[in-house]
Amino acid sequence: MQNKEKLNRLQEDNMTLGERLEIILPLLDERYGTDLHTYLEFNAQKPWQLLFSTILSAQCTDARVNLVTKDLFVKYPDLEAFARADLEEMEKDIHSIGFYHNKAKNLIGAARKLLSDYGGVLPSSVEDLTSLPGVGRKTANVVRGNVFGLPSIVVDTHVKRVSKCLGLTDQTDPVKVEYDLMEVLPEDHWILINLQGIALGREICKAPRPKCDGCFLHKGCRKWRLDHANG
Ligand code: SF4
């Protein structure tokens, strides 16, 4: 929280960011819990399987991913099997998942790079993870948080939207939102903010019309305070 300019920008409702967080974080913990085990529900036994499930999950439901990986991880039980897989056959194996052509290419490419550059062991740094085909910052942070337990912030559409409503960021670019949140949130809420932000975004703070009336966070929410100050 060293960035004074940023703090000033985020204070136009006359509440400091610290005051806002003191209200918001305990309420989020109370309502949505702090159990990280509920964070991901992929059928992944091995770290690389969690990475591959996450790659497959772009624009697709976790349930669909689990349905496909149930057979996929039996047919291709290790990285070597993925690395030598036939692209067309892999495309057929995952065809019920959107963007299957790119995803099949990325799975095979990621398996090959993991074997050639990392000795078959999943790396933990954002730089190394994002060097793998099909792995952006969001996927890298999912893996860092869930495989390695490293503090990391996953910014999806819900986290991006609710963070802006609450007044934790003014950015819309996910990477900039991630950096803002890393600056303002205590580390013990880096992984949690994704879990809690998704729950809040699905239940109450919905797009395009958040259900602000009666929202349990309204006292600390910048949007609520600005809407009511103006109205
Ligand atoms: S008060 Fe409205 S904008 Fe603020 S968190 Fe609740 S639902 Fe979202």
C-alpha cells in the first residue's frame, strides 16, 4: 500500500482503502469461508494433470473438463504419453471441449516442453509456467496457488468486476488488476479473493446489475457508497 497516488484514486468515496478492507475482508471470510479446498474441483491426481485440466477449462465448465479428463488421463497416463500423442487423435479425444484444436496442440506442446526443459517436473514460477504453450498468467496463478500453495491472485471475469465495484482497483486489464490486488490485499487473501470473488459475483454482485439492495458488503463498497452519495 505504498502507492499514495493509487490510494488517493481509490478514496473518492471518503473511505480509506484500509477502512474499506477492514469491513470487506472479514465479511467475505464469514460468508464464503476460507477453505481453499473448495477452490478447484478438477479430477487431477498429479500436478501436471491440474495444469492440463486448467488449460482445458478456458471457456468451458469444470464439469465438462472432468468428464473428458476422466478418460483422457487413463489413455495418456503420463507426460511421455501426451508428448508422443497424435494431434488429430487428441483433438478427437477432447472434441467436446471448446477450442479443442488449440487445446490439443497446447497439451502436446506443454508435455514436450515439460519433459525437455524441466525434467518432467512442473515449475512453480510465473515466468517458467507462462513459457509453456497455452499457459497465461491466470492459469499460472491457478497452478501456483493450488499445486504449490504459493500466494497468487487469479483474476477472472468475476474478480475483475467485483474488485472494481468494491473499490480495490480502477483497472480493467486483468494483469493490472492482479498487480493492484497484490498491492492492496494481505497475502492470506490472495488465493481466497478468487474463491470469494467468484461466489460474490455469482450470488450477488452480478453483471450487468448487481443486487446492491441488502448486499452484506454495502458499508465497505465504493460503488454502493458513490451511488448513494449521488442519489
Ligand atoms: S453493494 Fe452492490 S456493487 Fe457493492 S459488492 Fe454489493 S452487489 Fe456489488
